[in-house]
Amino acid sequence: MTYLEILQSYNLTALQWIAIGFAVFLLGLSKSGIKGIGIIIVVILAFVFGEKASTGVLLPMLIAADVFAVIYYNRHAQWYIIKKLIPWMVVGVLVGVWVGNDISEIIFKRMMAIIIIVSVLIMFYTENRKSNKVPTNKLFSTITGFLAGFTTMIGNLAGPISNIYFLAMRFPKNEFIGTAAWLFFIINVFKLPFHVFIWKTVTKETLVLNSVLIPTVIIGFFLGAYIVKLISNVNYRKFILIVTAIGGIIMLLR
């Protein structure tokens, strides 16, 4: 099929194109540092393409946005955190590949929503206590890394888990964004072969669709990067907590 025939084969309505465009614009914003809105992107794309198929549509655009993020925020990345989390994220991805075809999506979403909401409530509690204590327990990073890897493979839903971890580590906004950028660039590239060869959710057809949408991702990224510069560290932490909590509630009610 030709390029245009592939696009036409999706049979998308004008409203669906608008919804997809809005979702990928939000993706650009999210990768620029306006964290916590990932759940909205996942919900929109799942509604248009279906739950599992949408993960393959989204992944190449995530990687494209990650490239811009690691270039833009590279000097702020905290590599000791990345080295601590990556091995457990890899394990989580592999377990996600294994159980991804069998796990009930409803049960998975409910469990994730409860974990996110409880974690956010704990973070709100620690924020209000004005404690600057940083968790050093190895079990904390192990569980976080595994859950982030598992959830990113199953449904590109690792954002809330990583947000909670970086907030707990008391990272300023640029270190938060830069570390997350490299972490997810590495893990998203690692996920790609499984989507291509095992789940077969990334195909020539999805890549053609991605090529149309990526310019919107780029626009969202640079607009988001400008907005992030205007937000103070204190307000950034509050924003992430509130939006992450809303994301957990949306997931619970879906």
C-alpha cells in the first residue's frame, strides 16, 4: 500500500484525528517536564485504537519525544539514580512481556490506581510535614524500578510511579525532568523489539501514522519547555502531586 492508503486504512473520523492530535500534543508537553498528564494520553489513544494496539502506536512517539528531552535536559540527569533503577525496570519489562497477553486489564488498572492514589496520599503527608528526608532504603528503589518497568510495558503507565519516586528523592524540577528523560529513553528503546517481534503492535502501518503525528509532539515539547521555565520548584512539586492524583482517580474510574 502507498503512504496515503495506509493512513486511509485506519478509517479515522475527523473527531478521532482531533483527539489523537490532542493526545500527542500532550505527550510533547509531558516529555518537556509537565509531568502527570500521561494517563490522559493513554486513555485517549486506547479509546481510538484499543488498549493493547495503542501501546504500539504510542511507543515510537515516546522515543521521539525522549530524544528531544535527553538533548534538552541532558546536563541535569542524575546517573546514580538511573543506574539504580534501570536493572529493576528491565526485570519489570520482561515480566510485563511474559504476562502481558494474559493479565486482566481491568484488574491491572484497578491495582495501579490504588497504588498511585495511596502513594500520592503518602507524598502529600510528607510534603505537609515539610520533611527533607530522602528515602535511602534499597527496597524502595527496587520496588519502584520493578513497578515502573512492568507498568510501562503493560500500558505505558509508569509516569505516576516514577513521579512519586522522584518527588520522594526531593529532586528540583530540572534534575527530575533530566533524570526521567534518560531513564525512559533507555527503557523505551529496550521495549521496542518486544513490541515489534513478540506483541507485533509496532508495524509499518503504525510507523506511517507516527510520521504524521510526530511534528505535533515536537510543538508540544517546546511549548512545554517554555512553560516549565516559568514554574518555581515548589509549585512544580505541588502540580505533579495534584495531576498524578487526578491520573490515579481517572484510572480507577475507567
